Amino acid sequence: MLKNFWYAVEFADRVGRQPLKVTCLGQSLVLYRTGDGRPVALSDLCAHRGAALSGGTLAGDRVVCPYHGWRFEPDGACSRIPANLPGRGIPRKARVDAYPVRERYGFVWVFLGNLPEEERPPLPKWPEFDELLEDGGRFRAVTGEYLWHSNYERVLENGCDIAHTPFVHAGSFGNPDRPEVEEYTLDQPDEWSAFATVSMHPPAAKGLWSKLYQDRRSQGRDRPPVVSTAGWMLPNLVKLHVRLPFGNMIIYDTNIPVDETTTLVKWVALRDFFTGSWADANTRKRVYRIFGQDAPVVDGTRPELLPADLGAELHLRSDLISVAYRRRRQELAAKGWTVGDGDRITGDVPERTSTVIASPGRREVPEFARAWEQKAHGLHPTVDGAQSASGPDKDDDAPEQHPSGE
């Protein structure tokens, strides 16, 4: 999983004045809006005893922990500890990670990493959102989500894959009688994305779309091939643009890595034909049919994670788009942009871990730099009921959550 990127983690209209929990990269976040509508993203892990802030409430622009009432500002700093006697100060390390947030294309985007602003990759460009119907443009948008029991990189590669269409989607828009993939070249507009454009020969359309194809045939014209562009945008996005004879269908997927083997896809489908609301249900039905055909195949793929070695799986010329992704992924891993052990905290029970991606704020507050580095110690029961020492003897056997400060 890649850190130091902007992730579209939730539809913007779902984030409001009630704390909302979302999970990305194994990291639990709490989202909410300030009184003036600005979205906020904090780590959903209270600095005091690890309670979920998403289970709390808001007091003005501050989120209140449901356990002991600690209040955290939008920048992550604790501003009130109710248990403190008057005059007692608040430690500088009493804070939680606050992540940069932007709102664009109908999503709340969170930067999960600690890079300074000038070093961060840009948000991807979704140009069709400048032409939405409600703004006087030509595209109507519908949204939805779909849960996969697969690693997000497997889901992403599936969304860009060309050769699977005649088999996984046979009978809908895949044509098993025309499985060949024509030669194509990659379009890489920047270092963060790559696209492939090919002509496809789907079977005759069914349902609502068939009416438009019939209009074409009734005018004595043969049904032309369908030109499609599919590609990836780092860290986890897929764009599919299908140029139908009667209009354009464009689908953006944000493949959210809930954890290593669970992916929540939130998608937007745009079309410039049948732009009335009466056709929205048909659009959603078609998108969900695609996912429903893909998911059983991708969920059953082994190994679950993409191999780090390019030579571990066989690649063909038709796999050029996914090979480009894997090569770029290798480059970013070499830069230290993958989520690793340093981003995970482990309590006294090894099976229980949490991910906390360091935020930019840790660069600014030295006392906070090592917060939530946990060291297990003390005596703990083993499987057979005996006691075993997991660290140096201490008077207090609680996890040492903050070894570098108060």
C-alpha cells in the first residue's frame, strides 16, 4: 500500500457535522466539517487511551473523545482535558495526527503522509467535472460503492486490463469471438498516470442502449467499433472512458484500501446521453453488473498481493498498462513510500495492531514525533495459561504508548 498520496476517501455529501469513521491503508480516520463547512480529517485514535474519536461528538469545531472528554482542534492539538485541575497545563504531545484535506470532484481527499506541501504529488485531474449538467455542461453523474474482498492493486489492475473483457464480461460488453487485443502504446501525461486506448467489438447492445443502436441500423449504417480508454492514476484510481456511437460513458473508481485484502470502491459514472434522471437506475445497474462479474474472479486471484518482482508473473504485450503500474510502484517503494512496520503500532497482544501514518504535523512538534510508538512489556498469559515475560520488568504493565515524553 502506498502512502504520501491524496486519497479520495468519502463522498463529500456524506461528511457533515457528525463525526464519521472511514478506513484507508488500514488507518482509521474521523472526518467532520467545521462550522463554516471546512472538512477535517484526524486520526481516529485518541492520544490518551486509544478510544475512537468517531464515536464522540463535536463541540464547535472540536471533536470530543467519548471516553474521557478530551477535545481536539482541527489541527489535532488537544485543547481541553476535563480531568485536569485548574492551572494544570496540557502536554504538547497530547494531540492526534491531522491530515491535509481537499474537497474536489464530489469527494473529500485526504493526504496520508508527512511530506511538506511542496513535495506532495498533485491531485489527479478529472476534467469532465468541469462540464457537469447541473453547471450547464453535458455530463450527468451517478455514484455508488462496491466492496471487494481483494487487494486494491488487484482491483486497480483489473480495471485497466483489456484482455479479460471478452471472457469475464462475455454476453454483456465482452465479445469472446473477438478476443484479440490490438497493439497499443501507452499515454503517460505525467509521472502519476498511464492510459491505453484500443478499439473493441462488443456484441449487440441489450436493454435501453439497444434502442440507440437500432436507430443507427435503421439508417443503413453498420455498427462501428467502440473505442475505449482505460488507465490508472496513482495511488489507487482507475478511469474508464467508453466512446459509444451515441455518446460517452466515463467511470472513475477510487479503490480505497481498507486493508491488505479488502477494497471499498467508490465510483462516479458520467454520461452525455440519456441525461434525464429516469436513466440513472439503468446506469447504476450496468456498473454494478460489471463489478459483479469481475469480483468473483479477482477475489479468487492468488497470491492476494501483487508480487514485488516483475518476473514473478508472466507478462504479455497486452499487459503493457499493468506492467507500467508495477514498474512505477517499484520506484515508489524504493523511495520508502509503502506502508511498512514503521507505520503500525502493536500492543501487548501481537494480533492486535493499528496503522498510524505519520502526518505533516509531526515535523512541527518534536514531542509528537514518536507518539504511538508502543513497546510491549510486562507479564502476559500464553496459550497454555502460563505467564511469560515480553519485556523488561516494570512496576506498571500497561503499554508504553509515549516513551519519549510525558
